[in-house]
Amino acid sequence: MRAGRWICLAACVASAPAYAEEVTVSAPAGQAEQAAIVIARQTGTSIVITDRVIAKRTVTAIRGKFSAQEAVARLARAAGARAVPAGSSGWRLVAAQAAAPRRAPAPTSRPMPTASEAPPAEPSEIVVIGSKREVTLANYAGQVELLDGEELEFGGVGGTEKIMQRVPTVSSTYLGSGRNKLFVRGIADSSFTGPTQSTVGQYLGDLRLSYNSPDPDLRLSDMKRVEVLEGPQGTLYGAGSLGGIIRLVPNEPEMGVSSGSAMIGGSATQHGAIGADASATANLPLAGERAALRFTVNLETQGGYIDKPLLGEEDVNRTQIYSGRAMARLALGGDWTVDLLGVAQQIEGRDSQYADRDGPPLSRSASVTEGFDTDFAQGQLVLTGRLGDVQFKSSTGITGQNLEERYDATAPGENPRLFVQHNDTQMIANETRLWQPIEDRFGWLLGVSYTHNRTRLTRTLGAPNTSGAVTGVTNVIDEFTGYGEGSVRLLDGLIATAGGRYTSSRLSGEGEDVAAALALSMAAITSSRTEEVFLPSASLVAEVLPDTALYLRYQEGFRPGGLAIAGDFVSRFRNDRIATLELGARHGRPGSGPFDLAANVAYTRWQDIQADFIDSAGLPSTANIGDGRIWSATVIAGVAVTPELRIDAGLTYNDGRIDEPSEMLFARLTQILNFPNFSGRLDELPDAVLENITEIPNVARFSGRIGFDYRRPIGSNLELAAQGWANYVGRSRLGVGPELGETQGDYLDTGLTVRLGRDDLGVSVGLTNLTDEEGNRFALGTPFAVGRDQITPLRPRTIRLGVDANF
């Protein structure tokens, strides 16, 4: 929470060691506020942080035998602050440049150092939580974006769109909240939600949110941080991290602290309907310093803006979202804790959000009600502790996700038809790991994981009230994994890292609603099989100048195979695999300091690409379409123009091609293309046709963003804060094959939010899509309307007025 509560944040006084006596201190890396609580409890002192900027800074682990004075001094240096004595056994951490107040008498013969004697404040290290072993950003080989949780809540709680507004490398299919596919770094397979695993791994803490289900679009309420790590991330995260991972890190329960916050807002969409949102968060101690509960709830209704003249309805695509998350922590003693975490979310999209490309603006000529419903729930049990210098963490979770999607399948001139697809997923997962952070010489990580995932995809087609079942499929996977990684400091400023992951996947499944005459012929296809893969990785990081590093990284990733539907048949697709060589550079500290810059370029080979296409029955199906290559580059920079104003910008480039098409893709081309004497050789095709067929879909060649953050005190206790951004998304194509050659993208999305208030109470006004641009985020609303031009427009200009409070 914000400043007011820090007045008594760490008053953790116990009958502990004397002021100058050396005691064992063990505070893990994390935010300064959490480290202060741990150090205060272990040294029997009081540590107060009233500055929310200092409280939220990330500090490295503080471990060893120290006096209370020495431990607090180390914490202050790590947080870029200065320790000021407060009473006989307490300190306040204040900004390093603040003038020193009158000093209280030293309680022992060992005085606190004066300001001139104290060592200069050192900037706190940024720890990449997604590294799984407390690797600092300076020592991390790879491109990573770190988003502060409070910044994500600025101007109202949102979902994945808040990440995409800030990270130029993340893109989406924009089918609707809870049903999108996400892509990172140009690694994109297809437009539909089918049996293939996502190319982006999404995690809440240490456990994945889903296996082969769409983005659940969880509300980013009460988050400590969100990390976006570009991929592949096969060694640490295994299957389904080809493009990278998005890791949500929630705020943890605070022992002995009662606090809360709330936010409420109302919105109005031009050409559309009104909406509203509300959220509340609370932290409650349960047993003094031994247990605490933290929970957050969110309610949101997003006004619709698409009209359906044939049904006589307006603003049909209203979306309602209900979500909640709770986490309870129990301190077992020493450094051991148990966490219980539960999250649930329900989304109802009353109709789809696409429109006719050439019809009246924001309207669709469909004669059926479409839309979607999605339910997501996950429970986790997490045990964390230490075995000497070795850290331990074991996370176990159960996940359920159910998605129902409704599509208009009406053929031109015929009676209305509705296609309904149910995607029901259950997952059980565990990850257990041991690690030791790199210090003077060596750091390492060892882990094992197990995942069981079952996805049942069923479909119906026909008149809205009398539809009949069509062929579906169930995919089951049991995945066993062992992985490890080690880093060694070769020279001062030079770190080498190598690792590997071995995965054994047992795949099985069956057809759903299969005709009896076909069931026997599918027995061999649906029988169980085992796939094994080893994923190596290696990297070098060199600090070539102060705050400037170069890195070279090699990493691999994969996705297991599975069963797909092709017409009335169930077919098999193989696993695909990716290998990336990346060169990058990084300077400064993101979000702070006068200037920061991160840049990289990567070359990727992608074998046996899994992708969706339109089958002979007009339904989406999945197959291996061939091998390809991708060149990608990213540049992200930030500069402090003035003490009040900071500007950041990012640019991405992606060029992906299928250079060795599979026999399946050749066969589809022969069926569909009407070129005389076409023998299936790509070099016989016109350049324009070849461009459409071989381009990897859904990722623009060029995308970029620019944003600003402005904060200025007004009077003695008010602050004016403003954030704005503009994102350009370049052109891309919809999918693989000539049927999905429609273009999308080439639009500018914008937003501005202004807040006036104190830390404990404020009023905000936000405006999105400032230019009221229609654009086209996605060129498909229903796969049955191929040939009927469709677009997915941006939400029209929307204004939101909100109030937030902290207590």
C-alpha cells in the first residue's frame, strides 16, 4: 500500500538481542519493506519506512552475523536510503539525500556513524524473480521487462491489456477477454484456440496458469510485479515457452499489519454503453507475527459498442468480469513458511466484438447471438524455506478452466446456424526446486516438475436451438521434467551460465462424438505414445562499463504433440521445437536513473511448426506446416527529461518465414490454388501469393510505443501524476494458407491518465483511444465467414472517472 501505512510497517519488537550484540540475520531478496520486517524481527528493533518509493525498492538478500546497527545500515545501502536513529532501538529509513535531523543519543558505546562517515548509498539491485534463483538484472542474460504492480493499477485495475500497453513485444489475437492467444517476440502460430499449447507460458508465482488454454486475462490487482521474459525459456520453464513467459508476482501477506485499499470507477464509451469497475484489497494479521491473510476482489462491466441491425440490438458486446484472489501465510519458524493461494475469475461476453469491414461502422450483419463464457480457478500450496545456504521451494496447484465460444456459421442465403465450441481443461502441477544464488563465485539451481493436463474439446453445429454434435477431441498429457542450471564468475564482471532440461511426455487422447464407422480406424491414431526431449542452454554476461553489460545467449524450447480434428476425423500432429541465438546489451536501471537502454537481436529456427488452418469442412484444424526462421530485434529506452518527467519508448522488428513447407501445406495449396500446371513447388507461385502463404502470422513486422510519466508535488501533501502512451501496431496477416490471408494491424492506440491526490486518497481521470480510431486488431470474428470481410475494431474513445483510497 502507500505511504500512510508505512509509519508502523515494521514495528516488530521482541525480547531479542541487545542493541550491539551480533545475531544471525537472514532476509531474502525482495522489496525493502519486507526485508525491514524480517530484520526488525530478527534483531529485536523497530524499522520505519514512510517513503513508499524506498519501501518498494528491490534489495538483495542480507545474510550473516551482524549487530542490529550493521544490519540496518546494510538494508539502507541496498535500498538507496539512509538510516536515522529513532529512539533507543529503532531507525527510520529516509532518502539518501535528505538532510540529517538532530541525532538521538547513542544507546551504547558503539555510536552510529555520522552522515560523513557512513558509506555512500548504493543503488538497490533489481532481482529477476523469473530467473528462479535470485539473479540480479545486471547478471541476467536476456531481455526482460519489469512492470511495477502499483503502476499497473494506476487509473484502474485491468488485465493483460495493461501489459500490452507497456511492453511492445507482447501481442494478442483480441478475440475477447479470457479467450485470447498471446505472442511474444514474433513467435506466433495461429489465430484459434485449439489443441496446441500456447507459445507463451503464463505463471502466477511458480505455477503455470494454463497448459493449452487461452489467456485467462486475470485482473492485475494487488500485484508486486509482472515480469515479461523473452524466450525461448525451455530450460527453466519447459514446454510452451517458445516466445517467452509472463509471470505474475502477487503481493504477499504482511505479518502483524492491518491495511487495505479500494478503488471505484465509472466509464463511458463513445458510440457505445457505460461501464463500471470496483476493487478492494485487505491485509489482516491472523496470529500476531505468525500468520496473515491478504485478499483482493474485483468487479467490472465493460460497455458494449457493436450493433446488430438484423437482430435490432445495439451495443451487444458487453463484457462482465468477476474475480478474486486470497493468500494466507503461516510462519513455521526459522525461514520456513507455508502459503495457501486461491484465485477465481468468471467472464461473460454477451456477444463477440468483431464487425463487418465494409458495413456501417461498429456493426455486424449476423442473425444469431454469439459471445463467450469463461470460468477460471486455481488453488496453490507453496512451501518455502532454507537448508543452510540452500533455498527450497515447492509449489503444488490444481487448475480448472472452462471456455464456451459461440460463432455465427450461417452460410450466405441460408437459415441461421450456430457453431458452439467447449474447451474444458483440468490441470494438476508441482514444481520443487533447490538453489543457491551466485555470490562471489558460483550459483546453481536444481528442480523437478510434474504436470498432468486434460483438455476436452467438444463442438456442436446447426440451428441455434437444434444443433447437433460434430467431432471433437480429448488430449491428455503427463509431463515429467528434471532441470538444472549453474553459473560461475569467470572473471570480475564476467559470468558464464549453462543448463539443461529433460522432459518425458506421455500423450494420449480420444475422439469425441465420433461416428461409429470411424471409431475403429482411429484406434491407432489415438493410442498413447511418449515423447522425450532435452533442451540445453548457455549464456555469457559481461559488464563492459559501469552499469553496462553485454550478453550472448543460446536457448531452446518445445511444445508436445497432440490430437486435432480434421473434418470428421481425428488426426495427430507432432511436437515442434525452437532454437534461438541472441545477442543483447543493457545500460542503466529501468525506470530510474538519468538514462536506461536495452537492445537485442535474435535469430530463431523453428522446426515442425504447429499451426491452425481451415479444413475441408470450413472448421479450424491443427497440423505441422513445416520449418521456418525468424529474425527479431528489440530496443527499449527511458530517459529522465526533468526530475518530474520521464519518457520511455520501445521498438520491435520481426521477420518470420516458413522456408520449408510440409507436405500437408503443399496438399492444401494444390487443392485451393487454381494456377495452371501448379506442381506444388513454391517457386512457381507469384511473389504476392508466396508472401501470404509463407509469412508467419499474427505478429507485425514493426511495432513500437512511446510513453511518459509525470509527477509533481502540489502544496504540502498533494501530488499531480500523469501517464500517457501511444502504441503503433504494424501490419500482419491472419493465419497460414490462402484462406487466412487477410491483413490486420496498422493502427495507433493511445491513452492518458491523470491523478490528483495524496497517497491515501486520490481522484483520477483516464481517456483511451484518444483519436477514436477504428483500426483492426484482428481480422477474424468467425472462421465460417471466410471470404466475408471482418475486422475487430479498437474500443472507441472511452473516458473513466475513478476514486482510490488506502487505509
